[in-house]
Amino acid sequence: MSAELKQLRDRIDALDDRVLELINERARLAQTIGHLKNNGPIYRPEREAQVLRRLTGANAGPLPNSAVELLFREVMSACRALEQPLTVAYLGPEGTFSEAATVKQFGQSTQGMPVASIDEVFQAVDHGMAHYGVVPVENSTEGAINRTLDLLLSTPLNICGEVMLRVRQNLLRREGALEGIRVVYSHAQSLAQCHGWLNQHLPGAERISVASNAEAARLAAGQADAAAIAGEIAAQHYDLRVVAPEIEDDASNTTRFLVLGKDEAAPSGKDKTSLAVYARNKPGSLMALIEPFARLGVGLSKLESRPARSGTWEYVFFIDLEGHHRDAKVAEAMHQPAEHALSLKLLGSYPVAL
């Protein structure tokens, strides 16, 4: 080993010692803050969002912002676990994109709770079996997850965060080649997201929709002539090979997840508010709902309709708008549509995903 190389490695060792010392100092401060909160919420999405925005804004490299975010999410996750380990419910089994979104938002120092359905995620949080839940709400290719939207109408839970997960669909198999694949298992949304690739490369294979991508991987692990479309995390869980990576038809394929909890997120400085508005069944009702937002300069990022259960041809509109409901302008803009609607439900205000 050259003298210069040894010198550089010695400097890295000294920096590692200093980094470890500083991380533990941060952990001790976090513990002190936890005691001062007097049984308040351990997870503060608005505070964590502010920390990550500040650090990525100050990042001078060479580490990319994505790496800085990942590192500090794990630091905050470990510090949170010193106060109390969080349990987070998600659509299972292990190996789903929902698990990946949970880890992305809460870090590895969190107890994941895989459950069998989106309904059970809501129930686990509502009944106190989990502190938080993570559910998919829309995909950039296939649109809204209707079951999530329907459950948001009846739940007492708040949306307190969102996660944007770049979805990389992979063809997984026990064998290392495409030859001999008779059937492809996956969730219906994933099959649709890879429709073009399958038509081109596996036109004769039967496509079978199952409850989750992880279930697809489990089935493929037990059949020599089967493959699954799923994420890399599923390949690791079920000891499968990635035969073809990133086979989604849309290279920007992204799924948005919501974080559900019993506590409301405070303003972070860059927030989003979600509403459910039951419109009156009369001409001009939709215009009356959205006009105040435009007039008061409150931006809308989403407008989605679902049939209401209150009567034929009546609809509920899901609206995402810029800002926190405690912001004066947002509060005024929300008040005016309420006068023209059958009802308005605040689903939650939360930090915009990084």
C-alpha cells in the first residue's frame, strides 16, 4: 500500500469516527426532545420534511440529493426508534411496492406490518394495531386506485404524508432466460403497465392477475415455467432472478402512496391538502366548486371524480390543492365551495413529497 493511499484511508477512518460521534450526539438530542414532547407524536412528518428540504438545499455534492435524503431518513428512523419503534401497516405480503414505499418514507428502523388488503391497512391504523398505514392512491400510467378513494370517504384517519415511488417493473423467474415461460403472474396494474413489453417478448404466455406482485413472485418461485412481474425487493424475498429489468412501458412510471394516521400534520412550508367534495346534481355545480380556488390563487394539482353512494348520477370529487388548510388563503378557498356542495370532507394536509 502506498503512503498516499494509507494517508487517505486514515483520514476516512478519522472522519468515520467523527460522523459516528455526531450521529450519536444527534440521537441523544432527539431523545431529549422526545421526553419534552410528553407523549406527543413520535413521527412528525412536517418536521422531517423541513429537515430533508434544508439538507438537500444545502447539499454541495458530490453526493446526489437522493443519497442525502436516503441517509438522513435512516438517521431519523433510527432516532425515532430510540423513543418508540413505529409499526406501519402496508399492503402485503413482503416484497410489494407498498413495502418499498413504507421503507422509503419511514426507514429501516420501523416495524412493517404486511396485511392482505387495502381495507386492512385502514383497519389496522383505525383500531390501533399500527401507528400508521401506507396505501397506494394513483399510478401515473393506470390512474386512481378506486378502493383507496372509496375508503378515504368513510375513515376517521388523516392523510399525513405522501410518497412518490418510481416503479421499476422487472420480469422475475427461477431460471435465467425467457425461454420456456408459459405463464406470467402479477397484479392487474403491473400487467397493464407492461402490456407492450409482454406483447413483444412473451406474446404466447398466459397473463394471470393476482392480489399483489409479491404473491406473483411467490407463485413463480414454485413453478419452473412461470415468471412474475414485480420489484427487486420481491426477487430478494423469493430468491428469483431478474430475467428482464425495467420492462414497464412508461419509463417515468410512478405510483403515489398516502400515509394515514390519527394525528394531523402541521404546516411544513410546502404542503398539499386533499378534500372530498360531494357535488349537487345540477348544472354548473363543478364550476361553483373549483372557481373560488382559481379566484383566490390556490393551485389545484388533482381533480378526480367517483360515483357517490347517495344517489344516481351524483358524484364526489377528490381535490388536491396547494397549501395547508391552516393557511388563510386556503381556508377561505375551502369555505366557499362548502356553500355550494352537499358536504365537504377534509382528508388531510401534509408535506409535498420530495
